[in-house]
Amino acid sequence: MTTSPEPEPELRERLVAAVQRLDALGLNRGSSGNVSARGALDRSGFWITPTGMGAEGLSAADLAWVALDDGAVLGEWQPSSEWPFHRAIYRARADLQAVVHVHSVHATALACQRRELPAFHYMVAVAGGDNVPCTPYHLFGSEELSSAVAAAFADRNACLMANHGLIAAGTDLDHALKVAIEVEALCQSYLATLSSGAPVLLTKHEMAQVIEKFRSYGKARRRR
Ligand SMILES: [Zn+2]
């Protein structure tokens, strides 16, 4: 039987703030999409938004807890029906601590064409490689979808899901949000580019240079 996790009120408040930010940015509307964060003190599970609840009125007490090993649920409300792919990502990648899933307009438009986001712009490297892949179509909440998502996250921090939307993950909630916001903006640019012709793609070498530069990006504080 799953025991109660550490309450971690701060982490849960940050999760609620992340949901509200996605709503304010227009990346999620109504109760579509969901956000989760791995327990920081108790890493045996994760906090996730409840099913059927939007950003409005959501509080830290509404979040559900899902155990990583057997998927057992604790909390007053049922977790989002899409919790299985959150679990699959945390099980596949110990370094990822937060997962953001949205049905944002432009990422979803590309996903409905079952197209990946290629290396048309150097910022595609924000997802950790030279593309953002698109998984095959599977029913939401299904084990098949979870397996496809876990495979996509083996070496990426984001993927599109065919006829569905976008998932982004990060080393904390801010990182996962940043990846989601950036990939949605890139999908918008890519669709605009496609409307006026075929983009010139960056080469593997050019993208490898960007990925290398991102590794040290933001760490070089200037001396005063
Ligand atoms: Zn969804």
C-alpha cells in the first residue's frame, strides 16, 4: 500500500503557479493539459494536476499524488487521465523533475500533421537535440502512448504527440515551462515558414555546435 508522501507545500504551490502561468500565456485553456512535479523529498512519486480542473480555483490541496512503482493514487481528486506518460517519463529519466503537457495551438497543429519539428532554427536545441520528434498516434492515457513517449524522451526534453499536443520536461518546473513555451513558439515560426516555402535546415554539425554552446550558456558570470 502506498504511504502518504511528504506534504511539500512549497513544491505544490509552485506547481499551481505553473498551471496558472500556462493558462495566462494561452498555452492551455479550460481543463486540457496537465503539469506534474516529482517529489523532491520523497522521490517515489509525483504530484499532478487533477482531472477535469482548470487553472481557475486550483489549489495546492487539489493535486493528486501518483506512486512511480505501481501507479497507486493518493489525494481527494483523481489525477489527470494522462498521468501514465508523466510516470513513464520519470521512470525513464531520473534527471527530469517536472513535466508540462499542453494542447497549445501551434504545437498541436504540427502534431495533427504527424510532423516533427526539424532543425529549421537553432533554438530547436532547447529540447536537447536536432529535432523535436512526433510520436505515433495512440489513445490518450494508454500504455502504448506511454511507451512511445518514454522512447521519445530517451534523448530529448520535449516531443509532440500525433493528433494530440506537446510534452516538455525539465530539471525543475521553470525549466519544463521554458521548454514548453519555447517549443510552442518554434512551432508557430515553423508553420509560418512553411507557408512561404520550404525552410533551409541546419546541418547536424551546426546543431551540434549549438547544443555544445547551450551546455555552458548562462553559466559564465562576468567578474566585476
Ligand atoms: Zn493531452
